[in-house]
Amino acid sequence: MGKSGKEKNTKNKSKHSKLIKRKKSKLKADKEARAERLKNLQKALKASKENPE
């Protein structure tokens, strides 16, 4: 039989989930941005090697 009365720890869990989701999305965005910068850098290096002027 379950407990009666106030639910335990639901506010903290929701806050924690929200913060973790925010953190993961920020890390994902940073990772994608870094990959994009590296891709652009590789293109620039390749172009400079093809045209050494």
C-alpha cells in the first residue's frame, strides 16, 4: 500500500531533470559548433594546399 499525503521529492526531481536537460543540450550544441569549426578549417587548409599562391 502506498503512502498517503504529500508526494515526496517531486519538485527537486523536476528541477534536477530540467538542469540536466539544459546541461546536455548545451554540451551537444558546443560539440556541434566545434565540429563545424573544424570542418571549415579543414576546407580552408585543403583549399590553401590546392592553390599555393
